Amino acid sequence: MLRPLELSHTIPEIRWHVHGLIPAGYVSTIYSPPGVGKTALAAYLAVQTVRPQGRFAGQPVRHGKVIILDADDGTGHSYNLWLNRFLGAHPDAKRELIQLWAADGEGLTPEDVKKLKEELAPDPPVLIILDAFSSAFLGVDPIKVHLVHEPLRGLTDLANETGCALLVTDHVGKQVKGQTVAEKGPLGTLAKLILPRAAFALERVPPADVDGRDVLKLECTKQSFEVKPPPLGLELVEFEDDVFDLRQFELPGEKTLEQRAEEAALELLSEAGGSLPRKELLQKIENRANVSRSTANRALRALLDRGAVERVRGSGRGRPATYTLCGTLAENAENAVTTEQFFCDNPLALAGAYGAQTEGEAPEEEEEWCELVL
């Protein structure tokens, strides 16, 4: 049935369970080969959710009740194991806010979902974890997907109505040699049925690449409401007495958003012959590096501080600024990205000898404000 929707005059506010990663009120999915660490990751997210000020991958987590529907293990042993391991590392977490349910037998039926919605109505959770799709909906027949649609739609409606985040985990099919989990993608039935607003591929980083550490790589493959973040590294750290934590880990060879923006700025200036107006440069950085305006601004400030670029004030209205490559970079513009390392290592550049700011110039933030007013 078709129905018209109102086109708002303002940008809708998006609520997040994990800021910039997992939206509240919608379905998200994490998929990986069996045994990689989906249960551990989901358990860690649950523990962070029941902390007063939980964090996941460096981002704040919405606090509240968590419901885990374990369809993979009718005993709940795996989740009991990992929840207790992480609870030991975070004594401020409220264990009583986590409810663990089994979804076994026939899997998740429309009657189960109806009963769940009735029980949760007085006090809805902020996070529901369904682990895993293929176990919850046993023997899904691609020709009879309508048998899965009703209970799954019920869970989706529950997320929409209560504003909770629904996180569905599942496996990937057999990968060909050299193919990453992100390239393989989730199983076809999952992708067709749940239509997630955010999707993440999870795989283990080869220990040889991270000095023998136990590191997971979480790569966002779909993000409907925000710029896709770079892959995230999460290290599983073991303490005494079977206590674990999951900490951020800088992946080898991965660039931060700011690093990508800096690289884009140098490439753009080089391609333009060494100079670009500030407004034009910022817009081009945003497009090329797929970053926000604030990240582009921070990248330019970092390049200024290192002496890699120089800012020159114009003489027209508002004194518009132009950015130019400095020193060796300007002389060798076609190789600006590689020669910029010279300025990072050179003590004169670090001291501001190259491309120092003109005395009395307004800081970057003030300049931005002036342009908006004018």
C-alpha cells in the first residue's frame, strides 16, 4: 500500500545507539565467518550498553536495558561466558539490565515475536541482539521468504516503535582465496530480508601482522545516516582470573579520517599547481576524502602547523584565504604527497620555519565564522 510522506524542511535528527555507527530505532547487522568473534563483540556491546557511560570503538553508547535472543546456543553458555568475562573488567556495568533469552526449537516464530513485544512494552530495551539470523529462521527457503517476513517485520517494527537498536548477526558464505569478508558480503537471504541501515563485516587480523595479538577488524560496509568510518581495530585483551576487555587498536596500514583528509589536501594542491582558495579546497577535500567539513578544517590546521602548506590572505571583501604548498612541496608539486614527509621529520618545519602564519592572522575557526557571516 502506498502512502505519502511529508518532506521536512529541516534535516531529521538521527538518534544513535553507538554514535556514528549503530543507529537507534533501526536494524543493523554484523556478519563474519563462524568462530571469528561475533558473540564476543555482541557481548562487549551489551556490557557497554549497561554501563553508565559506556564506550564502543571510542564512541559513546546509549545506556539502558539489553535483550539478547540467542538462537545459536539454546543453553546460553557462550553469552554467559563472554558477558561475565567483560563484566569483570567493567564493575560499573549493571548486570541486571541484561536479559538472555533462547530462541530454539522451531526458531523465531510470529507468536514468539508477538509475546516478546507484549512483555517488553512496559519497559522497552535500548538494544536487542539477535544471534544469529540463519539459526533464528531455520531452513530459510529463498522461494518461501514470506515465512520469515512476518516475525522479522515484527522485530523491525519493535525497533521503530520503541527507538531501540536491533542488531542482527549472521555468517558469510564460503570465501574464495584472497577475498575479504567485506567483499564477500552477508548471505543472500539475510541481505534481501533485513534491509539494514548499517552493516559491518567482522574478521580476524592475521596475528603475524599485529605482533601476535588477538585483533578483530570491524569494517562498515553500509551506513545510511553518516559518512562511512574507516575500518576499526579492536584488540581482545586478557587479564587474570579469566577477565577480558576489548580495546581500540590501530590497524596496520589504515588511515584515520584526518590522515585521509591531509593526503587529499596535498594531492589537490599539487594537481592545482600548488595553490587553491580555501573554500574551494575545503569542498574538494570533503568530496575526495569523504569527510566532514570539521575534519577537513582540522587536516588543514595540522598541515599548517607542520609547515607543509601556507595560508595567504587576499585583499578583497572578507580577505578570502588561499592555501599554497610550501618549500620543497611547492618546488616539486607533482610529488607533494610523498615529499610532505620531509616536513614532518624536519625540525625547522616543526618549529614553524616553513610556512609560518602571518602575524595577527585570525585562527581557522574565526575565519570560518567570518565567512559564514559575510
